[in-house]
Amino acid sequence: MALSDNHRSAQGDAILLERKKRILNVKTLVLLILSVSLVYFLLRKLDIAETVTLIKNADIALIIASCFTYFLSNYFKSLRIRVLLRDYRIPQFDLYTITSYHNFFNQILPARTGELTFVYYLKKISSVDVSKGLHILVVIRIFDFIVISAFFICSVILYFGTKTSPVLIVLGVLFFVISIITLFNLKWLVIWSGRLFHLITGRMSLQQKPLVAKITAKIDMVVEEFSSFRAGPLIPMLAVTSILTWCALYLLFYLTIRSFGIDIGIIQSVVGSTGGVLTNILPINSFGSFGTLEAGWTGGFMLVGMSEHDAIFTGFGYHIISFFASAFIAFACLIVTKIKK
């Protein structure tokens, strides 16, 4: 038992070490400079008087509703994890806590390094193996891509009608098809990647090196996990929970915009917010994702006719609301966890 605990601790420490290496590097510095530059560029375009007016007239009830919707989206995410961990008897509150921690760290850590906290806390709180955690993380992200692209295609067609740009449709369909192909061939992609690693290290006579041997053992664990998993029976429930998750998130975007008194339709909101969603998914954000998210958000909403000022302002407004909502929920989960212990 002690050996098992030490092994789990070592795996957790390895995840933290990997996260530190990915955060403290030249790439992070470059992304930070990009983020600061974008924030400065966007803030310069805001009219101070108009911004103050929007803040003064903000609807507090709708802002509270936005925060509740964020809470709801976390709940649907935790249900999706439960579907994938059907053989584990993990309390729902623990899954919600893991989801909340994961969301919060994704809000603040650069270049999607916050994703690793999902694997870390799944291991720490629920004793789920690292390879299993990585597998779940990959699967839920693929489903995110599928649902986002489906929402985007439908909303673009509904909003623009006959004037829909073929380029937007092609990009949406391409994104959707690639995600579907990846989902159903995920096992083979991992197996082939593992074989390629073995082939390269064998040709270079590196297999006996301690570091390479350690990496090989980790890769073999991941390959075994992906090879033994059967996603087919779970697809319906994964699809339902993923759709519920993104319905809640798109409702969050819509309520946030309406809370500042800006008139917008729900379909228009889905099309516009996709720009911010995609830039937040890509590993190009710095600490807090400030700048990059607002840039994608602004571009998306200007595409559907929102003024530049309102697009920039609502981008920062949504970002600040979601940041504090995620922090509050994660802190509340921490407090409840401490009390339970």
C-alpha cells in the first residue's frame, strides 16, 4: 500500500514538474509579450465615456445569471467525466471539484498548460492513473471540437442564410470531419505514435538510456490505456453531456453581452463568440488568456455586425466575469473539501 502511495505521489510530482517546465520557458515569454501588446492595442480603442456608461448601466441580475450558468456548465462537464469513469465509484462532488480546479487553472496558466491540472487533480483526489487521465482529457477535447464546429456551422447558416460565406462553411465542416476521424481512430494514432517512438529510439540505440527507458515506460502505459478503451458504447452519453456543456457556455456568452445592455440575438451570439472560443482553445494564450481571447472575440463579433467598441468591451467583460466566477467556484470547492476532511 505504501509503495502504491509513493508511486502515485511520484506521478503527481512528475506532472507538476512537467507543468513548471512548460510554463517557465522562452515560448511563455513570447506569448506574454504578445498578450500585453494585444491588451494595450485593444484598450486604446475603447472610448472611456462610453465604457463608463456601459458599466454603470450593467444589469446585476443578468451578471448573477451568467455566473450561475458558469456553475451549470461545470456540472455538465463533471457529468461527462463520470461517463468516461463509469467503472470508478467517484463521488459527484469530487468530480465537480476536479472540473472546477481544472477550469480555474486553464483561466490563468499560459499556452494551455492548465490542462495538466486535470490529470494531476484526477490523480490526487480520485487516484485515477495518469494514463487514464490523459486519455479522458483527449477524448473530452475531441468532443469539444466536434460540438463547437457543429454549433458554428448551424449558427452561421441560420444567421447569414443565402449570404453565408462558403469559406466559413468549408472551415467548419473540415474542423468537424477531422474531429470525427480523430475520435474513431484515436487508438491507432496513439499505437502508431508509440511504435514510431520505439523505432526511432531503437535505430539510434537509445533504449538503454535511463531517461529514454523511463519515457518509453510512460508511453507504453498510455498506449495500453488507449488500446484497451472502447468508446463506442459511451458516444451517445458523451454527445449529450458535451452538447449540454456547450449550450450552457453559449448561454453564458449571450447573458454576459445582454447584461451590458447590448442588443444581440442568440444565434448572432453563437457565431460571434466562436472566435473567442477558438483562440482560447489554441495554445497561444499567455497568463490569464488576456489579449488573445479578446482579440478572437472582437473579430468574431465584428463579423456579425457588432461595433468595434462593444465587441472589445464585451470581450473584456466576459473574460473578467468568467475569471472571477471560476475562481469563486474553485475556492468554494476547496473550502467544502477542507470542511469534509
